[in-house]
Amino acid sequence: MKHGKKYMEAVKEIDRMKQYEPAEAMELVKKVAVAKFDETIEVHIRTSLDSRHADQQVRGAVVLPNGTGRSVKVLVFAKGAKLDEAEAAGADHVGGEELIPKIQNEGWLDFDVVVATPDMMGVVGRLGKVLGPKGLMPNPKAGTVTMDVANAIKDIKAGKVEYRLDKANIIHVPLGKASFSAEKLTENFDALIAALVKAKPATCKGQYMKSISVAPTMGPGVKIIANRY
């Protein structure tokens, strides 16, 4: 892959052989975010887990103390009083069965997170083929299947992010924006790592996190010391 001049200049800032302390890595990743827009800083964690085994899955959610820097649109599937509760809590869209054809047939996807009450999962399940591949299917482990819709919306709007192991046994999570201070990015990183350590499967053998890197949307990655986790 051919990289532009800005990218190649940014690469010179990083010692590719070195693994940095988190705070130092955040300072560096801000330096190499040279795009004309406020880039997202994302962390990529390669694990020693095997996603083919059910007992080695890692999936959950954590509220980042400083948020993600982006506004998130929330769709809530509910009925009765829970619809009013969702609206009052700041949901962007609320509804029930009437939304199915809009999503299935019209391709309406003007939302980033889907929350559903347990009694609506039969309805939402019909959207599996649309929402599943996009990672939008509500899940109890992520706190998006719940009767407490008000709290779920509050957490999501405050910067709750979902983490899950992909097929390559890597976890990708947004940590914030390049405009964040290095301190805020480090605090978010620490909160995520603490949640992942807590979620470590009992069947995990050897070093849990094999490599950790942070990178801006358009820039090179910076490696973080991984062998302590």
C-alpha cells in the first residue's frame, strides 16, 4: 500500500521497534494524526485467544471516562411506558414492529447503537441479517438488551463502547479523538484495559494480550507495552 508524504513524515516520529508506555504512546499518536479532520484514535489488541471456541469469547462494554468525542444516535425498540422512558432519556429514535420494514426494505440505518427491551427481541431478531453483520444487534453482554432503557441510553451517550473479539482474535475499540489531550486518551485506555482484564476468559493460556497498538484514522500505529496485561 502506497502512503502519502504526510504519512511517511509521521512514521519518522515513531521508533517502530519500541513498545511505549501508554502515556507516551498517546502523546505520539496525537503527533502522527496529521489529517485535516479530527481523527479517531483507535486501539487494536491482538490476543492469544481463539474465537472459534465459545469459552474464549470476549464481549462486553465499558463507559470511557472521557467519552469518545462523537455523538451517538440511539435507536430503542420498546413498547408501552418504556417507549416514553426511552424518549425522555434522549433516544434519537424509538419504536417497535413498524420499524422492521423501514430497516429491512428501505435500508434505513440512521443510528449507531440499537437498544431493545427483552420482550422486543423476538421482533428485533427478524433484523439479524441486516443488523448482525454491522455489529448493531442488541446483546445482553453489551448492556443493550435491558428493561432499564434510560440508564442504557445515558451510558451510551456518555461514551460507552462495546468490545468484542473478531475472527482474527483482535479487539478494535475507539479511544477518543486526536483533539483529546494525551491524559484523557490515557484515562480512556486504562479504563478499557481494566475492563478487558476483568473479562479475561479462565481458559486463556499464556500471555493474554500479545500486542497493543494505537493509531489515528489515517496515520501509523504506535505500539504499547503488552506483556504486563
